[in-house]
Amino acid sequence: MRMNILHQEFGMRRQSVIIWSLAIAALILLYLSLFSSFAADAALLNEMMSQFPKELLTAFGMNDTDLSTVLGYFGLAFLFVQICLAIQAASYGFALVSIEEREWTADFLLAKPVGRAQILTSKLLAVLAGLAITDAVVWGASLLALAMFTGGQSFETKPLWLLLLSVVPFQLFFLSVGLVVSLLVKRIRSVTPYAMALGFGMYVLSAFGDLLGESALEKITPFQHFDPHYIVQHAAYDAPLAALSLAVIVVSLVASYVLYRRRDIPAVV
């Protein structure tokens, strides 16, 4: 029964996973294909960047960023990739248990000879498989783009691998938070507004946190926990912030199991 649930959940999201994966891969290839044009006019580019308002550069995390280098440019492109990954993971989190309640099929699922914890585990495994496919495509597209469009410019591999590996906890943050929020509200009629609000909201908090110099805002958004420019410049994660993300993931998942086991599931009368 648990395998049936896993297969059903994965099958429901197969098309979404393919679309998200291909779209993000195309985004990476498009951005990196423009690098040679930027690198050819490196001095002009850096001079132009110096003329931009400091507030604008701060909002996009471009302070002290050299876009004429491969990793500097890739760090900027990766910020937009993160936004896409956040929305994808958040939408899966919000829809994980709310879809049955919205379509009035939750009571049918719960009537099967399987516990709620096992149901939630099977659902999570299906979603994690989908996110793993997307992450693998992101890694493959990034490596391919860097091999094709760097113009022979060398770069350190450690920051690159740290940046690529950061997508795993980054997406788990949005998945787990979306899941626990969906269990805290009475009913979610559409996951898209919630996913967009969580994804863009966390990005806006990151941007305004930089603008205002408010370090407290950094503590609640994974866009700061796994800031591409920080990773590129330091070849390391910001350990306290990364640990905070992991703590949020664990607490959210544990809370989700507790809430789901106690949740009053609506039934068709």
C-alpha cells in the first residue's frame, strides 16, 4: 500500500517535475551563454556596475561582485535559479496533503489499512524523488553550461560544488515550511498563491535585510542562509545560518507529522 501511494504521488507530479527541470536548465544555459559577451568587456562592465546605486546592488546581492569572472557571473545567475527552486519546492509542500482535502478524497485514503505517519512518509518520499531529479538536472545543466560558455577561463571548483550542493537544503527548507503551513491553515484552495508568496517573500526579506542592514531578517530566509555570492567569495557556507536552515527543516518535518496525525480530516457526507 505504501508503495502504491508513493507511485501515485510521484506520477501526479511527474509532468510538473519535467517542466520545472527543463525550464530551470534552459534558464541556466541562457544566462551562461551570455557570459562571453560580459567577459569580453570586463573593464567596461565593472565601470558600469560602479555607477549603479549602492541600494540596487545590495538588493540583488551584487556588492563586491566581479561579473567578469565565471563564478561571479554564475553566482548572479544562480540567484534566479534559487527563486525557481523555492517556488517549486514550496508548491509541492503546500500541495502534499492539501490536495486530497481540496478534492474530498482524503477520507478515502485514510480508510486504507495504513497509518497516517506511513501515508505522510510515502508522500514525502515521492516529492523528494521529484526534487532530486530537478536537482540532478540543475547540476548537469550548470556543469554543461560552464564547460561550454566559459571561454577557457579557469575557476575554483570548491565554491561551485558548494553552490550546487546547497540546492538540497535550500529546497528542503521551502518544502518543509510549505508542508507545516498547509497543516496549520484550515484549507488551501490553491497552492500557487501560497508558494509564490513564500518564495518571493523570502527573497524580498533577504533583499530588504541587506538594504536596511537588519541582520535579524537574515535569520529567517534561506536566500541569506545559502547566499550564492557569499559561497563564491568565501568557498564555504555561513555555518550558523546554514545550521539554522537545517534546524527549521527538522522542526517543520517533526511538527508536520504531529499535526497530520491530529488533523481533523473533512469527509464527504
